[in-house]
Amino acid sequence: MLARRALLRRLGGASEVRRPPWTASDFLEGCTRCNACVDACPEQVLRIGDGGYPQLDLSLTGCSLCGDCAQMCEAAVFDLSRAAFPWRAQIDEHCLARAGIHCRSCDDSCEPRAIHFQPQLGGPALPSLDSERCTGCGACLAPCPGNAIHLTREATHA
């Protein structure tokens, strides 16, 4: 049933379901759906999704990578030795700064300082993203007024 939903979601153009940090592709096999991780999340970015499994919702704020979700999990589906997320932020052409409008919303919200702005003569500073510093936490998504930031999987973090 879940595989069918995932297929229909992809065919309908919906984005992928994002799972909690430090989990792998076998998450659904080990998760007991107790939702202890959802209850433990101080940012409330984890919510109950399809089939009762936890999923990540970064539409309002990002994940602080506090680890509370992993600490509360009795099923041991979290592996803190791996990268928290298999995706990294990318800034697209809808960026207001790239359109000549002064905006640094993403820079202000990026705690690991993966996004920084390069000064430009005669215009606003332009964003630059250091994918090595990006944690994939999604903190830059909600504050972006142009919806110009997206999380995409990179081969090195898959």
C-alpha cells in the first residue's frame, strides 16, 4: 500500500517523503510507529505521515539536529554515525538577490553558515552555498520569500 502511494505521489508531481534525520532506506522496516520521535521533537518538524510513519515537514522551520528523536527511539532505527540527511540545499534562479533585490533571509537562518553572500559591485550581494557545510536541515527553506531554495540529493550523500 505504501509503495503504491509513493508511486502515485511521484506521478502526481509531489515531492518525496522525507524521513527523520540519521535514518536510512530501511527505516520503514524497523520503525514500530510508536511516534516517540515525533513527540520528542522540540521543533515539531517530525509529524505522523502515511501509514503512521514519521516524516519530516520543513515547511515552517528546520531541524536543529538536537538528537532528541534518536534518543527516544526504542526501535534503534537512528544511526548517529551517518550524515543526518542525504540531501543538500540548492539555490535556484528565483532567488531575489539574483534578481537584484537585497535579501539575505537564508543567510540569517543558516546556523552552519553554509550560505554566505559575496559582495558585488553595483548590486546586492549574491548567495553562495558551501555544500560541504550544509547539513540539509532545511532551516533556509521557510524564510526564503522567493521559494528559491530546494533540497536535492547529492551522489556523495545518497
